[in-house]
Amino acid sequence: MRYLLEIIASVAALLAGKDSVLTSVQIYPNGTYPGAIDPAAEPGAQFLQTSPPFYPSPWMNGQGEWADAYAQAKDFVSQLTLLEKVNLTTGVGWEGEQCVGQVGSIPRLGFRSLCMQDSPVGVRDTDYNSVFSSGQTVAATFDRNLFYQRGYAMGAEHKAKGVTVQLGPVAGPLGRAPEGGRNWEGFSPDPYLTGVAIAETIKGTQDAGIIACAKHFIGNEQEHFRQVGEAVGYGFNITEAISSNIDDRTMHEIYLWPFADAVRAGVGAIMCSYNQINNSYACQNSKMLNNLLKNELGFQGFVMSDWQAQHTGAASAVAGLDMTMPGDTLFNSGESFWGTNLTLAVLNGTVPEWRIDDMAIRIMAAYFKVGLTLHEPPINFDSWTLDTYGPLHYAVGENTQQINFHVDVQGDHGTLIRDIGARATVLLKNVDNALPLSNPKFVAVVGEDAGPNLDGPNGCSDRGCDNGTLGMAWGSGSANFPYLVTPDSALQAQALADGSRYESILDNYASSQIIALVSQANVTAIVFVNADSGEGYINVDGNEGDRNNLTLWQGGDELIQQVSAHCTNTIVVIHSVGPVIVTNWFDSPNITAILWAGVPGQESGNSITDVLYGKVNPAARTPFTWGATRQDYGTDVIYVPNNGNGAPQDDFVEGPFIDYRAFERQNTTPIYEFGFGLSYTTFEYSNLQVIKHNVSAYAPTTGVTEAAPIFGNFSTNLTDYLFPNASFPYIRQYIYPYLNTTDEKKASADPNYGQTAAEFLPPHATDGTPQPLLAAGGAPGGNPQLWDVLYTVTANITNSGTRDGEEVPQLYVSFGGPNNPSLVLRGFERLSIDAGQSTTFSADIVRRDLSNWDTVAQNWVITSYPKSVYVGPSSRNLPLSQAL
Ligand SMILES: *[C@@H]1O[C@H](CO)[C@@H](O)[C@H](O)[C@H]1NC(C)=O
Ligand SMILES: *[C@@H]1O[C@H](CO)[C@@H](O)[C@H](O)[C@H]1NC(C)=O
Ligand SMILES: *[C@@H]1O[C@H](CO)[C@@H](O)[C@H](O)[C@H]1NC(C)=O
Ligand SMILES: *[C@@H]1O[C@H](CO)[C@@H](O)[C@H](O)[C@H]1NC(C)=O
Ligand SMILES: *[C@@H]1O[C@H](CO)[C@@H](O)[C@H](O)[C@H]1NC(C)=O
Ligand SMILES: *[C@@H]1O[C@H](CO)[C@@H](O)[C@H](O)[C@H]1NC(C)=O
Ligand SMILES: *[C@@H]1O[C@H](CO)[C@@H](O)[C@H](O)[C@H]1NC(C)=O
Ligand SMILES: *[C@@H]1O[C@H](CO)[C@@H](O)[C@H](O)[C@H]1NC(C)=O
Ligand SMILES: *[C@@H]1O[C@H](CO)[C@@H](O)[C@H](O)[C@H]1NC(C)=O
Ligand SMILES: *[C@@H]1O[C@H](CO)[C@@H](O)[C@H](O)[C@H]1NC(C)=O
């Protein structure tokens, strides 16, 4: 019923010429907005902002590296019937098959179903897989090679399990508010760093032979109110999901930026998100999907919905959605906006043939592009049980057979995971060479975060608890640990090897024992603390996905203060999903070292031991800012609906000023700035050189596309679309492309059946004539000239200490304009430099790096404001600079 109302509402909205599906709109008079600031008084994002329509949906054309895959897809799709094409686009329903999502198969051609599987840290819901560090953790390495290797290794594991599409990596959330529950799944609130990381991860994953899926597109910056049902379950009375209200410039310069890199890297799939953008649902937002993603960025792959993020049938098809997941309207409803309805919509002319052909071509081109063949080995695991035998169709408990083959896909990835964990550990403080440790006399480890979860590493479903060391955060972005090396076990093994005395107390509240332990002579106390978060469907300690605060969990602050009050050599290790407030203790003279180890995955203990003992010389940089207070960030999650029963309105009034951009603008000094991280050696920066390249002037892309192609014919005789015959192995609740009767209205079961395209689709939605190209478009990622190298910047970096090490020189640019951040990251490199040696840091500045989005020209432009480049070891330590 809820969906019916939404559909009626969306029809009305579409008739009104916009995508919005808002029903009851509450408009506050000027100045009476109940929130802290009246967003209407600010430039940019607006309360109840709407999303302009953009039709038709661009058809794929095989540009760039996609030519071969396009040709293969054309051959294949040309052989398909309409029912078979619909099968490619529609999931068979929640828990209908083995993977977290599967579309229909094409038995006539021996083509097995595509398997969509979480997660961005390893194969989810199976066994004998590895658990990698979170995206945010690997981001701290600032190491392109590690981004790639991690992507490749995860891709290889998914491939060996029979997965077709790995549901990752993540650039949404980007991390607008540090409280955001899923920030750890992504990389960094800096779009440049996230762009590099997502591109390298995608290349790795797809080189391993499966499709990567960049998600969640777009503005998916908090968990609260992302889905109506979930919010109602938490006691909130809302009828529409949250709307992220984002102005066009901020969209381009911040949130869309990394997705442009993903598209340029050739990503095969993109997942649209639960939230609305400017009051239009992400999976039917024609501005986002048709205009920005498929036209401007020239995305050639396919858009799949997040699970239950589709809200309309034909409307989402013409707005640019290509695949619905998991296929049913609501889990296990047996109903679908597509399946039968999509078959009917094509037959009755609502969805043009070229659009269904384009969906199929996009899916199959992504498939061929990564080297998948028409005869892939079967899926060898099941997401819904680890039992060896069980029902193939879990939702209905049917077809019991062997479903888990327990294939070990880990290879030697443990070594890589350990290396990433160590090279991602950020050394935030290190007084008088407290670190590295060298044969310490007595090591005392304190904190629950050093030890195991007493219920086992996988003891909490989808890691939905904060028990023991934080090796992974919670939600669908989790995977089962094959093992979890705790800091306690790894540090004890090291202590025994060194002949050190070793004791640990893993109960944060054993105060008297802790004080007695750390007050002893010769002690090196290492305190482990954490802060967790995750996906909205799980509530841990009152945190409904998003963090309720930025402080440490399990009494971490008190624990640190207790230890440091009694021990002059207190080392703090933080496992967390983002910044935590360290204000009350970070500068205590008794706290000699602080490390951020992120969410490191299965090798946690080994990784931190390698850093603490100097086997790995740290070089990681914090991929976000550590503010003194929560308010310093200037952004936060909305925890209480602010629009009556309508869609909560999340106005991104800060525009591009998030994370360090906000701190710089407010002139607020953070405790640890973006890009900061220490080493056990020292580096010196000198000799900045800026080389200007002669490139031709930026030219807007012009011209028109070809007309929309169609591939093959289809019968219009409804009899051809009925279920095959009585012996067809029909599965209950399953989503099929077939009709159960030639009475269209009955087959659809939609009481509104009969509305024509002209009646309920926006203008131009079905238009397959040649369409104008966009000035900022022209190739995957956007206008190719955006990647012209305008300058090359070099500097000498010298290791002036006595240990070999690695250094991450960073290049920042100031744009000079009044509404621009004072500094933005535009280059970095992780360099290995032996003691006493020098090397050259080199970074190219491409046209996009110096451009602002011009909302009037709808193109990138380099303003005439004077611009400068800065090079140094962090965003606030930039010894070298030069005007451009
Ligand atoms: C809102 O109020 C401000 C200050 O009173 C005024 O400057 C502005 O014009 C008003 N805006 C509208 C849309 O009424
Ligand atoms: C569609 O997929 C289902 C499930 O895999 C399969 O049973 C059916 O035969 C397929 N239909 C066609 C027309 O290929
Ligand atoms: C939700 O709000 C609507 C509109 O105010 C109201 O009619 C309905 O009873 C409310 N539902 C619940 C469960 O509070
Ligand atoms: C077709 O879609 C409508 C909603 O638009 C839904 O109510 C109906 O159940 C769907 N039909 C089928 C066969 O899934
Ligand atoms: C065509 O089919 C779609 C999907 O079932 C339905 O929503 C629409 O009302 C139908 N239109 C006509 C003209 O029959
Ligand atoms: C694990 O954490 C939950 C709360 O998240 C708590 O209720 C439970 O007692 C913990 N279990 C153990 C074994 O510590
Ligand atoms: C251990 O502590 C005692 C007492 O403070 C001190 O004399 C001794 O030098 C210490 N040894 C080491 C190795 O720190
Ligand atoms: C912050 O949240 C955590 C987790 O729910 C909780 O343990 C802690 O007490 C909270 N901090 C404050 C200051 O309320
Ligand atoms: C540091 O530790 C010493 C004793 O171990 C204690 O006397 C002192 O008060 C501590 N200082 C702080 C700032 O906690
Ligand atoms: C549709 O196909 C059926 C079965 O092949 C046939 O009996 C019927 O005459 C066809 N209808 C039309 C209008 O061609």
C-alpha cells in the first residue's frame, strides 16, 4: 500500500515536470525553520530543493576502452528475446538464490545468473575468505599500489567463489559528517584522495576478472532515515526517505568527483542509493543518473539499485536504472516493479525498446569488459547458511542440495593484509622516541580492544557489536573472519620472543588491577581503545548505524586517563571508524605515543606489532581531520526528522567546506590535521620546481549522439510471454519475466494499469532520436581535456634521519577565489627513501585539478584568481610553495 501511494505521488510529481515524489510538503515561513540555521538564507543547498528532470536516458555507445566489450555485448544481446533481456535486469527476489542478489538466467544459451555479492572488505556471508582492512584504513596508506593490490586480491577471492559483481568500492558516503555510520567503508572526506583510491581499487578488482560496483550514488551521507521502513522500525514516523539537498557546484566539486574517477577507471557497475537527492529518489533521479552519470560522465556500465531502493517501475527505467536488486518491491513480497511489469511496459510501449536493449547491453558490456565468459563456473557458496546442504532457494526452503563447497580462496592474502594494516597505521604522537619499542623490559597491555570477542570473532551477526578488538565495523560491509589476530596475542608472542615480561588486562573496568599493573617500575603501557559504527539496520548500544557521539566507546577516555595518571610511558592505540575526540588527554606528558590503526581486518595484532616494534616504519597519513570538538566539523547527522512526516531535509549548506576545508575556512585549529602522520625518521623538503606544459585551450564537447540503437525484435503476441508450460520448475515468490495471463491488467496486478507513456512519463522520456552531447562530457569520466597535464610539480625529499623510511609528500592548490577552500589536495605519492638519501617527488596537475564547476556554463572553468601550489608532509605543514 505504501508503495502504491508512492507511485501515485510520483505520477503526480512527474506530471508536474519534476522527479520529486514528495507528498506532503511542509513549507516553513522565512526565518521559522526549526533547525539551527535557515538553509534558505544560505547559498547553495535549499530546504525542499527539487531536482530538475533530464530525459531521455543516454544509451551506451561503446566509447573509450569499451569498444570491444560493446561489440561482444551487441552480438550477445542481439540473440536475446525480450523475456531474456528482462531476466538480465531483474533480481529473482530476496534470498531467492545463493548470492546476496541474483538476476534471472538464460537457460536457452546456457548462461548462468549474475551473482551480486557484498562486501567492500572481502566476500561476505561465506567461509575460507579473507577480511581486508576497511577502505578508510587503506586510504591512510596514501599508496596507489596498495589500493590496487587490495582491490585485486579481493576481486580474486570473489571470483573464486563464483561472484560476478563485487558490491564495492565505496565513495558514498564520502564522509561529510564524521558521525556517518558507513564512512569506514569509503575512503576519505577528501574527494581527490577518494577518487584515486576508488579508481585504483576498481582497476584491481576488475583486473581480477569480476565487475566492481562503485556505490552508493549519491549523497548517501548518513544512515538515519535512509529507508522509511527502517526509520519506522526505530519509532520515527516518516513517509519518505531523507533528501540530501546538494547544490550543483558542490555536487561536482565534492560528491561526484570520485565517481568521475571511478567511471574513468572503467567501473562496470554503479549502485544508486536509498536516499533522495534534492527530493527525488536516487534510483529514479534523472538528473543524477541520466544527466550527470550517463551523459556528462559518459558511464558505459549499468546502474543497479541498492536493496529495495527502487520505488517505481517505468519511471525508474526511463530515469536511468538498469538493474533492480534484489528484484522484489519489498523483501519476499513476490512482487516486482520490473520482471513481469517490465515485460509489459515494453510490450505496451511505455518503456521504449531501445531502453531495455540499453539496459541489457550495459550489463553484458560490463560483463565482457572484465573478461567474464558465457560459461563461468558455478557459484560455490550460499549467503544464507554455512551448512553444506540446504535449500537452493532459501526464501522458500526449496531444492535442498549441496550449496556450500567451502572453497578456500585466501591464497597468501594474509601477508598483504598484514602489510596494509601496518602501512595504514598513523603515528600521531611520538615523544622522545618512545617508539619504536626495542626489547622492552615489561609490556603491559590494557583494554578490551586488545583482546578477543568472547563470543568469537564472528560471534555477532554482521559484526553488530563492539566486543573485543575492532577488526571490522558492522553492516553489509562486513565479512566473516577466517581468524582474527588480536593485539594481545601478537604482542605477547613478540614479548616472549624478546624475553620481555608481559601482562594484559582486557577488562576496561578492572580499575584497581589496571592501576596496580601500570604503576610498576619499567612498564611500557599500551592502551587499546575503539569507536565503532555501521549500517543503519543494526543498532549497537543505541547507535542506529551513525555514531551518537565522537568519543571513545567502552569508557575509553576514562581508561586512558586512568593509565596515564599512573604511568609516564603510556602508548595509546585507537581502532576507529573515523576521528574521535582526544582533546582531554592527547597532550598529557605521560602519553608518549598515539597511533590510529583504523579498522585493520584479520591481521590486526600483527600489523600493530610491526609498527610498535619498528619492523615497519610508519608513514601513513590521517585521511580525515581530528577536531577538538564535534562542533568544529560544522556538519553533523540529522537524528530527528525535520519535515513533519515528509522526507527529512538534509541541507548541505556548508557546500564544499567539509573536513579540512571547513577547518581552514573557520580558521579552527584541529588537533591532528588532514594528511598528518609521523615517522621514526625525519624528512626535509627542498627545491620546488613547477614546469608549465603547453596544452591547447579547453574546448567544450559538441555534436550529437547517434539515434538509440535496438538489438533484435520481439513478438507482440502476449501468448509468447506466458509461463512456458506446466512442467516449468516454478519457484514460489520468485520474480520472473513472464505473464501469468494474457489479460495485461491482471498479469500486472497494478490497479493503475493502463496509463500510457505520454500520461505518466516526463517529456522526452521515450525519445530515441540523436541527442546533444554535453560540453563537460565526451568520454568516460568527462571531457578528456580535463586530464590534460597543465603543470608538473617536483620537489626533493631527503631522509635526514637514521632509519630507512617512507614519506608521503602532498601537493595542495589554493584556488584564490572568495568562495573556494584555501587549500585542496591535488597530488601525493608514497616514496621509500633510505636514511641519508634523497628522491624526487613529482606530481602532475591536470586541468580538472584547477577547475571550478560553473553552474551557468555547466562546464569546468579555471578562474582568473591567482593560484598557488604547496608541497609538504601534511595539509598544515607546507614548507614549499609557489604561485602558478
Ligand atoms: C527572508 O528574510 C530575510 C531577512 O529578514 C530577508 O532579507 C529575505 O529577503 C527574506 N527572504 C524571503 C524569500 O522572503
Ligand atoms: C529467467 O530466469 C529464471 C531464473 O533463473 C529461469 O528459470 C527462466 O528460465 C529464465 N527465463 C528465460 C526466458 O530465460
Ligand atoms: C504518522 O503521522 C501521520 C500524520 O501525522 C498520522 O496520521 C499517523 O497516525 C502517524 N502514525 C504513527 C504510527 O504515529
Ligand atoms: C507490478 O508493479 C506494481 C506496482 O507498480 C505491483 O503492485 C505489482 O504487484 C507488480 N506486478 C507484479 C506481477 O509483480
Ligand atoms: C504498461 O505496463 C506498465 C507496467 O505494468 C504499466 O505501469 C502501464 O500502466 C502500462 N501502460 C499501458 C498503456 O498499458
Ligand atoms: C557483546 O556485546 C553486547 C552488546 O553489544 C553485550 O550485550 C554482550 O554481553 C557482549 N558479549 C560479550 C561476551 O562480551
Ligand atoms: C627499571 O626500573 C628501575 C627502578 O626505576 C631502574 O633502576 C632501572 O634502570 C629500570 N630498568 C630499565 C631497563 O628500564
Ligand atoms: C558515546 O557513545 C558510546 C557508544 O554508544 C558510549 O559508550 C559513550 O558512553 C558515549 N559517550 C558519551 C560521552 O556519552
Ligand atoms: C604522570 O605519571 C606520574 C606517575 O607515574 C604521575 O605522578 C603524574 O601525575 C602523571 N601526570 C599526569 C599529567 O597524569
Ligand atoms: C498468438 O500466438 C498464439 C499461440 O501461438 C496463436 O494461437 C494466436 O493466434 C496468436 N495471436 C495473434 C494475434 O497472432
